Amino acid sequence: MTNVEYGISMLHCLNKPFNKMTNQLTHLDTKIVELVDDGLHTLNKRRISILKEIKKSYGIKFTVHAPFADVNISSPSKPLRNFMIKRLKRSMHFAKSLDAKLWVLHPGIKTGISMFYPGEDWKQNKKTIELLDNHAKKLDIQIAIENLPKKYGFIMNTPEDFKRFYAESPSNDIGIVLDTGHSNLEGQTESFLRQLSEKILHIHISDNNGEDDQHLGLGKGNIDWSLFAKILSEIKYRKTIMIETVENVNESLNKIQKLLNY
Ligand SMILES: [Mn+2]
């Protein structure tokens, strides 16, 4: 089988300064790299010109992970939400200037007042995604929403949540980033792959013990990677597989490539 593209997320060196990260990304075994627009790697104009040079010299293609620390797209506070939307649009513009083929967004999170307003988080989550998607269309950028675990308060956890979103929202062109670590916490990896394969544009892979989102190397947690590979070949998955572990990055890449054998 052909056409699966492998990439590596720079999340594994988010604790290192930006210039160390850019140095590292030129030595990776893949030509697709996911940049994390947050923490020490937060993008700005100067950094974008450095990354453009790297892209040209090394033929690297980028995807961009939107900022996520303290970002809640379903925040009940309008001024805070507006500020976050502004920040997210800025990230999208940076992605555009790098010709990124995908911009990865986390869904909204419940807050301390959610219980008083049932259903409001969901509504606001949908509204903000639609607003961001309209902006993305103007920029000709593809957005994909990542599944995040319920235990950390996120509101799009299961295939049912995503199906509900697609049923209710006009933003049907939005894709899904399936995060295997997150879906493992919900016991939903197989159902995501079987039920939403058409929508999955990108897969973040990392392992965990089924309890916490540890971003372990493949084989260090309890995910059955042979089964995962078998399902991918059954559904004829042909998009991106992005290593999103914080350790054993190259080993994880080799392992999944061997298992998929394509
Ligand atoms: Mn992820």
C-alpha cells in the first residue's frame, strides 16, 4: 500500500529553545513536521522566516498545531474567548505563510460554571469552530479537530461527539485528527477508525497506560499496535501518521512503519 505519509511532531522537544528545535528538525527521518505554536516554540514573524528558509533548503512540509495552553474555544467569557480567537487566527495565518497543509485544533473544555448552563459549552464550541472554519476557508487552510479525553474536561471525546458535531454543523469539511493516546483513554480507537475513517485526515500516535495521556513511545503502554495497524490497512488509511511521543521518537516511527509495512 502506498500514500501514507509519516511525520514527527516537535512536541518531544517543547522543553527546548526554538533554535534547538529547528536544528533538530533538520535531522529527522521524515519530511513532514508538526510545529507546536505554543510554549518555547510560539510562532512569530521572525521565526516564520527562519522556518521558511528551512522548508526551502530541506524540502520539509509543515503542519501546525494551534496553541492549546489555557486556550478554551468554548469559554463562557466573551472577552476572553475573543482574545483566544484572535490568538488562534494569528496561528492560522502563520500556518498559511508556511503553506501548512493542516492546522490542528483542540475542542472546548468544561469550566467551573458549566454545571449551571447545561449544553452551553457544546453550543459555544460549535460556534467558535464554525467561525474559525470560515476564516480558514478564506485563507484556504484545512482545519482538523482533535479528539481529547473527557477526564481532562474536553467536550469532544468519542465518535458520537464528532458525529453529532457533523450532524449539527454546516462546517462539514472540517477533518478529524485522531489521537490514539486520547482515544485509548476512552477505549474508542477502533470505533473512531471504523466509524469516521472518511473524516480522519491525520493521526497522532503515542502510547499510554489507559489512565493518563503520557505520550509514551509505541509499545511502552497498553495500546495494541498490531491491531491498530490491521485496522488501518482494512480501512485503507492513506493520510498522515504523525509521531507525537515525547520519548523514543525514532523507534516509534520505525515500529509503526514496520507494522504497517507500507
Ligand atoms: Mn495529539
